[in-house]
Amino acid sequence: MRVLVAGATGFIGRPLCRALTAAGHRVIVVSREPGRALPGAVGWEQLAGAVGASDALVNLAGDPIAAGRWTAARKARIRDSRVGTTGRLVEAASGAARRPTVLVNASAVGYYGPHGDEALDETAPPGADFLARVCEAWEREALRAEALGIRVVRLRLGVVLAPDGGALGRMLPPFRAFVGGPLGSGRQWMSWIQRDDVIGLVLAVLEDERYRGPLNATAPRPVENRAFARALGSALGRPAWLAVPAPVLRLVLGELADMLLTGQRVMPRAAERLGYRWRHPDLPGALAASLGRPTASAPV
């Protein structure tokens, strides 16, 4: 299968491209800076030809959400880098003489907005905060491909665990310096997933036509933030005692702090129903794998 990947230089995209190649697929990378991306990458000005030569599209493109305070300009970049990029892919597919058969489009569990202890599956409605509105618009743009006869899967990503980026990459320095701990009350839910399982789900979607519609890309056992902090501290041999007060987070990060102080208890019902087997279903095993340590986690 010829798979076009947008967002291939990110901390999910790079290992995904390696996994696709190892699985026998031919990877076509589209990048804003093809000369600095993976070998053989093409620029966005070549998108129409690249889409027409592809059997599948995987769209992971989007500016980092937690890279700084959410100014008006930054919020516009967060939205446009997701919704606009998805729109360009769908438009290219619309004009292609030969269309891809499937679009795997990233989204996020932020689609559901802040929630308490309620377990949320793929049927839950969208929230109303900034991230929920971005995710809803992002998914709506991807869904336009269905009118072209393309199978669309909206991959609602949880907190992706890997040591070289994302949330865990930012948590490691304070924990290693003995100043890690929960955020705010620590009672907000964290719906996490180890990066290997993100890649595993993408491969499953590409190979199994039963996958379609929204797909919660989370592990089956979410935890509260305080439990996550304890587990990370244990994995590193460090305490997890220094909670960061909510007012301090809001002072430093502004509106972005609300994303860290609230959460969702998201359950991957669609993946469970279709028989996906998680490589890292439990948090201790997922952290061990992320930190490069032996793990006894077995697929479930």
C-alpha cells in the first residue's frame, strides 16, 4: 500500500513511517520543508500528485498545543494548522483521478471537552471549550472525504507517552530533579496511550476496513493525574509530592492551564469491539516501555 503521511516529522510521525516501511508499505511524506524531512519527501505544492499516487492518507499535521500561552495568534495557528491542512488533503483527493481509499485523520480526546468521572466512548457529544471546537471543526473537515467514497477514521488521541516529546517529555525533567507531582488537585482524568499503540492502531485501521468513524486512541485504563504522577515517580525512583497549585499554573500559562487542570475519562470502545490488542494496556508497563526499561505488559 502507498501511504501518504502528513506530519511525518513529529514524534508520532517519524516512528510511524518506520513502522509502515517495516510492514511493507511505501511511504510518501509531504512536508513544508521536504529538504529537512525524511528522504523522498515532497512539498505541499506537489500535494495533488502525491495524493493521486496514494492508496491511503494519514494526517497527523498540527502545531503543538502546549508550546506556550494561548495568545490569539497562537490559537489561530493551532486551529489553522489542523483544519486547514485537512482541508487541503480533502481538496487534493477531490481533484485526483485516482482517489485514496482511506483517510486516517488525527483528532484528540479534547473533542469531548472537560468532564468529571463519567466514562466517555465515541458516541459522547463534543464539548464547548476552545480545544473541543478545534477538534470538532477538524473532524468535520475530514468527514468531507466521505462524500468522495473515502473511508474516514477520526483518531481521537489521548496523552501520547514517549520520552522524546509530548507530555511525558515535558514531565521528565522536573521529576528527575525531585520536584515532580500532580497538577492542581490531581483528580482530573488522564486518558493516555503509549506511542507503540498509536502506531498499532494506525496500522490496524489501514489494514482492516471495519474501522471507520471516530476512534478513541487511548489505553483501556485511564487514571487520575495524581495516580499518573505517582506511577511516573515510581518508574523513575523519585517522589511525586510537589503538587503545582492551580493558580500558579493559570498565572504562568493562562488559558492553556485549563487543559492541564481538567480532563476526560475516555474509553476506547470502538477499538475494543474490533478486537485491537494493546501492547501496553497498563500505565506501569507503558511508562517502562517509554523509558526504555523491560516490561511485563502483555497485549489485551
